[in-house]
Amino acid sequence: MPLDNLLCGLLESGVNKLHLLDASAQQRRKQLDGLIIGVSLKEINKPLYFVISTQQIDILAKYEGQPDCFIRLNISALKELQNNHQLTRLIKTEQLEVEGDIQIVQQFAQLLTEMDIDGEEVLSTKIGDVLAHKLCYHLKQCTQSAVKQLHKIEKHSAEYITEELRLAPGPLEVMYFCEQVNDLHKETQALEKRIEQRFSR
């Protein structure tokens, strides 16, 4: 039990500290104010209870009453929980079980995942405005450069597979093949018509 309380305390502290850095968090908590949401990961089967108020989120290892909503889900479904379009699929494939209002699940997922934190502003309080701006600028440049390199690697890999290894057809070959299929389809239709005309006499 003390270990459960320690885990809840660390998790609660982390979530609330992140929410302090997010200007929109209080508004999202207001939508769920007063609700108690139980969450259990199927792989661990140890429920946690999130008590939500406009001020903060309290996390409990035990709750004697009945929560407003209880969610059981696979760890692999966590990242898809915030996507409203995926919820039906997750329920159908039994990766997600919900006791209560599905809208609460959506709002709860948004509360925990859609945090709008200004990293540069947070850093500036620790290392100063100028250094924080430079650090964030260089980090952004590095990220953009890495994305460009990944796109180049993908393009070169595709070209190597189609042109050098010949494991997959190139775009022109696919187009030519499609044209041949269309021509064959037209010829088949013309032949069918001729056969129908011949036998209908």
C-alpha cells in the first residue's frame, strides 16, 4: 500500500506541475470538475482514481464509492485514446472498455494529453531569455533538419528499391501497367458485345 501511495503521489505531482505550465489546463479541468474517473490498464490490472477539480487533479490508489466513469484499456491504446475517431474501433476490438459516458473519456484524454506548454518561456525562468531563445531556436533547426534528412532517406530508399534492386515497380511502370489493364478491359467488353450480338440473332 505505501508503494501505491508513493506512485500516486509522484504521478499526481507530475501531472499538476505540467498543468501549471499550461494556460488552458484549468479550462479543461472545469469541464470535468467534481468527476471521479477510474482507469485500469489491462496489463497491470491496478486501478487508479482521478479526482478532478478546477484547482488540480488528485490521484488515489483506492476509492470506496462508485466513480462517474471507469476505463479499462490496453497500454497500446493509450496514444489513440485522444482521437475521437479511434474510440469506436478500440471498443469493438476490446482494447477499450468504458463504464459511463464516452464523452467523459474523450475530455479526460484531452486533459492529460493536449497540453499547450511554452518550452521557451519555461526555460527562460531557469536560464534567462536570451539563452532560452537561442537553445529553442537551435533545437527547432535541428528538428527541421532531421525531418528533411528522413524525407531524403525515404526518397532515396524508394528509388533504390525500384530502380536498383527492382523489388518494386517505378511510377511509370505502374502507369503503363494500368493503361494495359484498361485497354484489355475495353477489348474484353467489345468482345462480349460481339458475342452477344452473334447469339441474339
